[in-house]
Amino acid sequence: MKVFIRFLVALLLLGGIFGGIFGYKYFVQMQAGGPGGGPQPANVVATKVASEKWQGQRSAVGSLTAVDSVAVSTEVAGIIESLNFDSGERVTTGDILVELDKSVDRAELEGLQSEAELARIQFERAEDLLPRRAISQSEYDEARARLDSANAAVESQQARIRQKTILAPFDGVLGLRRVSVGQFLAPGSDIVELRRLDPIYADFNMPERFLPDLSMGQSIQVRTSASDQVFTGKVTAIDTGINDQTRTVPVRATLDNADGDLRPGMFARVTLLEPSERDVLTIPRTAVSFNTYGDFVLRIKEQDQGMVTERIQIQTGEIRDGRVAVTKGLDEGDRIIAAGLIKVRPGQPVTIDKTVKMTPAEVTGR
């Protein structure tokens, strides 16, 4: 008897629990419009398919290169007497950068100049004696040769002294100096890097199939990781050959860099612009569900009962600044859900929230 009473109490408890659950669900269903009222409309942000003019473009990656770049060095050995520059300084052609000790070279020059003066006197005496047949023609020729040799030795020593004054070969910006006063320099020792930064080159490679579309003077846009700014330039050189390893053609463009924002060695995202424009249909990137089995959007369709969604399979093209080109599946002016596709089902009724407007900048962060 006790077992039966316990069993009855358990049944009553279970009945009360399940009754409460079903009652709550019935209450929610009645709030949504009753058993035949359908799902409650979802509040969504909508946008229209727009027609835009897009300029044809090709993307590539490359790097920035200085127009002129040299490691300033010395042709002759010597001890540094003075440094006339600071790291990072701008210099112009002919500015004195380094002077090596010239004391020994100047002393040697004085000796050579004395020898040249003696040779000159001897030659002039030979010139006076030759017409009088006081010396032979061979003695006269020897005097001339000694004078020429002495003058050449003087000029050679003067050139050696000039080599110990190291000048800037072109206008540019110096890097970090690698030497100090009093240091002995062997021939070829690096002193400092000098680079011309304005203008600057952008070197990149394009697949060989795009070679017919390349031309001198073609416009490019360059973006770097160091700045959000878009830099513009022109194609100034196209290599005459194709890289047989990568099947790409090297291309060089020139960009203005008066502010010095671009530096050699920077990674560059290059966009090569085609001269013509074309009409394309575009939608926000957030409106597209990119799927392995095909991309789709949710289009808003008006019916007698109101607005409902329908799933539309589309074909997409390029993506630019938060906008996706649609090549098939939609028409200009079609209204679609702009974002939040995972919250809405195909066939679900919707209402449009007109207080929210999404821009490409909000999507891409640009």
C-alpha cells in the first residue's frame, strides 16, 4: 500500500512539472499570435543592390626600393681625422662626410713637387742647349720624359690626397654611421648608408598572363602596414624577360615621397589600375554568406501578409572596401538583409529597422 501511494505521488509530481512546461509554451505561442499566427517578425537592417563604376585592377605584393642606394666607403687606407655628418642627416651632392689623415701624403707631395720643379729646370736648360747642338736629341728626350714623369707623380699624389676626403655622391638621407674618429679604415670599409628617398621605387611581379595589359605610365596604388594612407604612382619600367621559376614579369613603379613616409624595404600591397571602368552591382560584404556549396543572400520579398525573406544563390566577384561585386543572382534595386544572416531564416517575416545604416567603413575598419 505504501509503495502504491509513493508511486501515485511521483506521477502527480511529474504531471505537474510537464503540465507547467506545456502551459508556458502555450502561453508563449499565444503571445506570438496563437497556434496559427506564425513566427514573430524579425527586426533587420536592409540595404539595396547598388550599381557602381569600378576601375579594373590587379593586385600584387612587392617591396619598396631606393632610387639610389650606396654604402659610402673609402678607396684608400687611412685613419679618420674628422666626421662631418650625423646619423639620419640629409646631405647634398659634394658634402664632405669624412676626412682621413693626410699629413704623410702632404709631405710626400712636397717632395714630388720639388722633384718636378728640378725636372722642369733641367728640361728648360735642355731646350736652350739643343738648338746649339750642345746636347744630343736623346738627352733632350730624356729631360722631357723626366719632367712628364715628375708631373704625373705629383698629379697621382694629389689624387690620392683627394681620395682621403670622402664626399656625398648624390642628394639623400644618411643611415647609421658605423665608424668613429681615430679609427683605421681599410679600403672598401663601410662608413654609412646613403639613400635617395624621393622619389622611391615600388618593385613587384605580375603573372605572365597579364603582360598584354601592362603599359608604361599605368597608374598604381600602394598601401603599407606602417600607414593607412594610399600612395599613388606610375609604372616606369617593365622587365624584358619572364622569370622562368615563377612565370612572372618584374615591374617597377615610381612614387613621390616628399614627406619620407615610405622607406626602402617596406612590404607593399600594390594595386595596378586599368585605364577603363565598368558597371558592377555591389552589396555589403556582411550581406553575403560565403559557403562551400555556394554563396547566398537573404532577399526581402513583399507579400500580402507583409515582408518575408527568401534565400538567393549568387555568384560573387571582386571585394573592395567592404563591397562585394555580384555577377549573377540579383538585380539593381533588390532589397536584401545587410547583416546578421544567422539570426534570420528563409521564409521568416521581417520588419526593417530604418534607424540603423551600415557603411563600408564600419565593415572594413577603414
